Amino acid sequence: MSRDFDDFSVILLRPRRVQILRLLISQGTMKISDIRKLLNAPASSLYYDIEILKANGLIIKDGPYVKITSKGRALIEKADGILAQGPRKPGAKSEELTNILLMRPLTINMYRLGPNALLIYSTIIIVLGLVMAFMQGYELLLLIFVESNYLVPVGITTVSILAYLGIALFIYRYLLSSEIIDLKLLSGILASLIPMSLYPTIMTLITPWVAPLPLSIIDALLKALLPLASLIVLATVLSMTSGKPVEYSLLFETIFLLIPSVIIYIALFK
């Protein structure tokens, strides 16, 4: 019963997912680009919906082609009674704004690189950020870079990165009840570290050119916005791979990553 409810929520939360399933029932195997043209949908949103449907076993994706599964057929038949009156189509502008806020286009384009390339590029960018942090005397406390001093244990950055990866996998495996852990998931989690790993580089580049007062304001904004960007990218990655709404992932990440970071920062430096 609960699983059926989860499946219904997956398609009913986004009426376009119902349209995709119905198209596949009537047309059979289709190219994703053809579906996008027929539905006149933004590419990033459509790919996101397809990944959600795939993660829930409702469709099969083979390169640029998708087809509906028997589970998808059965589910859409059950949903027909509920959807008989027709769902309201959400406004295109509000949907576009949601996509931007959740950084879905960025995440979709990341995955188009392929898991191997994404893993390599992410590793390079993160390592460069950590090298810059080491050179400028920064340590990473879970999600927040701080200036190193005697209060920060040596190597806390490594521990923070391992904790970040471990907590992300814990959320995916036990809180989102997903079992398949593959290279696509791991590369996506690693890529979500990119925004906050940019902090040392940005600060290094602007410090010589910005006065102390505006620099402190920029520093505070970066410490707030870059970790938030990492949280949102991670939430979208976990949502796409688990099939759960992004709100679940973001809620768990905020509790398990952001709040401990703030507490540790306040305890050590305030």
C-alpha cells in the first residue's frame, strides 16, 4: 500500500510525467527529443522527469530512447481514475523558476558528461580548491571553510569530505530507501562538492583587490550561498537517482550537514 502511494505521488506531483507515460503507451519506444518536442517542455525538466520515472521502474532508458515498463502501464491504468477530471497544468514560469532554484539544468548538464568524465572533472576541481585552501590557510568544517588556527585540528578537511560523502550515501541508502549505489551516484555526489570547493579560490582572487569591509560581506555571502548550492545540487542528484521528491533529500541534508557545520563553527569561533 505504501509503495503504491509513493508511486502515485511520483507521477501525480508532476502531470507531465503522466503525459510521458501515456505517450509511451500509445507510441511505444520513443526518442527523448521527440517527447520534448511533442510536450513542448524545457529539456532540463523533461530529463529530470525521465530520470525520476526510470528510478521508480516505470520506464526503461536505452541511450536516447525510452519505453514504458509493465509496472508503468499498470500504474497509469490505476491513475486514470484519479486523473479523470484532469490535473491543472502548472504555469511555465513558475516551473522554470523552480528548475533554476533547484539547479536542475546544471545537474542535467553535469550528467550529460557521463559518470566517468564527471568523476574526473569533479575530482580535479575539488583538489585544486583544496590545494588553494591549504596555501591560504583554510580548513573545511563539513560545509564551511574557516581560517586555520590552533582550534582547528590538522586534517579536519579530509575528515569533513569523508563525512560529507558518508552522510550523503547514508541519506540515499537508509533515509530514501534506495539500494543501487553506482558510479553515476558517486560522481554526482562528488560533483555537488564543487560549489563550496570554489570558496578558497574566489577569496584568494578577490582579497588583494577588495577593501576589508566589503570583503567581509562578500566572505559571509559566499559562506552562506556556496554551501547552499552544494546542498541543492546534492538534493537534486539524490532525487534523480532515488526517485524521491527533492524536498526529502534537501530536508535530510540540511539536518545532517548544514546544522552540524553551523554548530561546530559557532562553538569553535564564537
